[in-house]
Amino acid sequence: MDNLKYRRQFLFTPVACKELATWKIEQVDDYFLYVHSDCQFEKAFGNCHLYLIGYFFNPHEPNKTSKDILVELSKLNDIHDFPEKLYNLVGRFVLVIKTHSDVTFFNDACGLKTLYYTKEDDKIYAASQPLLIKEVLPLKRSSAYDEYFNSAYVAENIEHWVPSGLSFYEDVYQLVPNHYISASELEQKRYYPFQNLEIAQYADAVIQFASLLKKTVDVANRHIDKLAFSLTAGWDSRIILSTCKDIVDEVSFYTLRYRNMDDSHMDIRIPMSLSRTLKLKFDIFDCEQDVSKQFAEVYEANTDMAHLNDWGKIAFGMSKTDLPRKVAVKGNCSEIGRCYYFPDRKHHLNPDSANLTEKDFISLEKGWENMNFIREGLSKWNDGLKGKSFNYNLYDLFYWEHRTGSWQAQSQLEWDIVQEVFTPFNSRELLDLMLSIDPSKRKKKKPALYVDAMKYLWKEVLDEPINPPSFRKKLQRLVVNVLRKTGFRDKL
């Protein structure tokens, strides 16, 4: 259990930390960089000194390792050259850039490798999450802590979350996706988007999308040993599965059983049927066991926002399988390109978002409206986008930078205790390609883009239904249709 404490996390600090003496340790001028032994770490020295916490790949240069790419990046002379070079990369990482006068931090496209930071005596402290900073610097909880954890929102939502950029400690902040932070200024700077988004020709875009997604999975399979693909009945895992036709004998697939699922649940039944039809190496793992006291203590100590009663229970179940010895491949981040938050469900490429306020975004998550710190955080984020959205839909950027950059990133941070993750959609190039396609082709519930891409890549994955409605939903629809036809619905 000792090795599970802060597993796969890091700390960047101007003072030594005796508690982390067994970790990988690098001296970066006057700073110490601590990286957990189970977290991949590379360094390269050129015109600047680079430290890669995690990993990245370039699907267009499949032979290059993380170290190869890092060496090339170290030849850059200007911090402003990095955004363009990071654009094609996919992975999960924090990149520390040491120049002669400053230290700058970037992370992956969706911020799935989290970074929190603060400043004391003109020195920056940065880490995977605030409790690691607390190991070397006293932190004071802000009023947001009680406001949040005493709220009805937390009590009623097992997967509760807050927008990116925030923390529950005074003067401690999270790095928002598509931003970087430098020690000298301590003000987050947006570096993406950096060009206008234009509508693509659909027929060509489908092939480009499918090809790039397959290249991304292939490059991961080339460089990562033992990939395990998560399977559900949903769109995201099915489109990932369609890229595996040529490597299906080299990888494994799995489904997690949790939240009282039985064999009739579509997320169990459909993956089982798919695995038989496509001859997949497939397992179902039980994640409904009671969590041991020892595991619970470590899990809750690894982050100040631990979801022990849900994500923690699932993680404990995974810890009893062979998943910790593999890298999980998940379809998260895909919904950024599937019009998830268009409130009127009308799909226009460029709805007028110039007049959106923090109220519009707060309304997307029921329960946030009563918390002032969330309102202030979203107001600051929205103001920072004025004139800088480059034709992107702000609801798409909200899902990208907040729901994915916080809710999903927090989930992966907590599950670092049991597994490393590869997320093919964690790529600006791939997400840009999706967002440039007419939204009518990538609707949330039945995206034509995914159907057409799957037909191109491996049409047999469509032999099983995707997210079929339950008997209850079918019955509800039948009742509504009957009422509509008889005219009773309009009288209700």
C-alpha cells in the first residue's frame, strides 16, 4: 500500500520534501522536481531544459518515442513556439520548460494530467493536486470548501465536480486546459484556439477523422505494452473499438460491473455479445466489492476531492484484477465534438455566443447556481474568451475545458492509484477536425460521423446496437406518442 500514496503524481517545489525521498528526483536550478516511481518521466537538454511528466506521441511520426519528441522540442528557442509543436501530440502529460530566466508549465490538450500551483516568497509550487503542495507548504482552506462540501449539490451527485481553475485553498489554482503558466508571472495565458474554425467537407472529413483516430490508436499500441480497451454500450468506446481491427489479437478488452449492474444491463450485455462476435479477448471485472479500510485511507489521502463511495469503490475493484498491470484505453473527451451542451439541441456551427454570461454556463450543472466561488470562476473564464474564441462554440469549449478538464481529469487523477490511461481523443488536432464538421453530423445521441467512420474502419462493430433505450424508456416514448396522437398531451 505504501507505493499507492500519491501514485503517478508529481511535485515541483523550491524546498526539499523528505516524505518523497524514494521518488525520482531532479534538481531544476533552485527547485526540486519529484515524480512518483510509477509515472513515466523523461528529460532533454538543448536550447531549453525540458522535463516530461507522463508521455506523449505523434500519430504522424509513429516511430518516435516520447524521448525522441522531447529532444526535438528542446531545440526550440522561444516559449511561444511550443503551442504549435504540441498541437499534433496525444498523451497525458505535464511539460516543464526551463529557460535561462523562467520556468513554464504546459499540459496535455484536455488537462488530464492535472497541475495545481501557488506562489510563496516569489517561488512557485506546483503539483498534481493541492495535498502534495501541502506536504511542503502550509495551505489554508478557503470558504469555498465548506460552501461546496456542505451543499445539496454534493449530497445529491456522486460524480460532483467544479469548473477548472479552482481549488479549495487560498491562492491555489488549477491550470485550465489550453493555457500555460510561468513562474515569473503566475497568470494563466491562453494559447489555444489560435485560428478560426471553418466548416469541412463532410465526405473528406469522415475519412480524415477515421484515419487519424486509427493512427492514434496504432501509435499507442506501438509504444505502450499491454493496452486494455474499455467497452460499454456507448458511442465513445465503440468508435475506439472500430480502430482495432488490425491489432485485435495484440490487445485486450474489458467491462466494469458496478452500480448494481446485472447481466441484462446494456453495458454488460452488449460488450459480451460484441466480444463473442468479434472474437475479442474480453473480461468483465467485478467492482461492487466493499472497499477495505486500508485502501480507503490511501484513496482519500491522495486528493482532497476523493469520490470514495463511487469512483473509489470502482478503483478498489480494479485493484483486484490485472488492470493495474495494463494501460487502459478509454473514449473520454469524445463528447467535446458531439454537441453535448447545446441547450436548445439545435445544431448550428456558429450560434451567437458573444452574449453568453456565467449564468448560461452555471445553468448547465444543476446545483451550481447557489455557489458564489463557481460563479466568480466561470465569469473570469468567460471574460477571458471575449474576442479570443476564434469561431468556436463556447458550449463546446466549456465541455472541453471544464467538464473534461475537471470532472474527467479528477476521475483519472483518482484512478492513478490503480491504472494509467491512454485517451485517443485527448488531441487538439483530432478535436479540431471533429469541431469543423457540420454539427448535424455529430449529434450527441446518434452522430452520423461515428456511424460513417465505423463503416469505414470496421463495419462489423455496428452489428450490436449502440446505447439502445431501456424497456422503461421505450414504454415512456410509447405513452407520449399515444397521448400526442389522441390530443391528450396538449391538454396536460
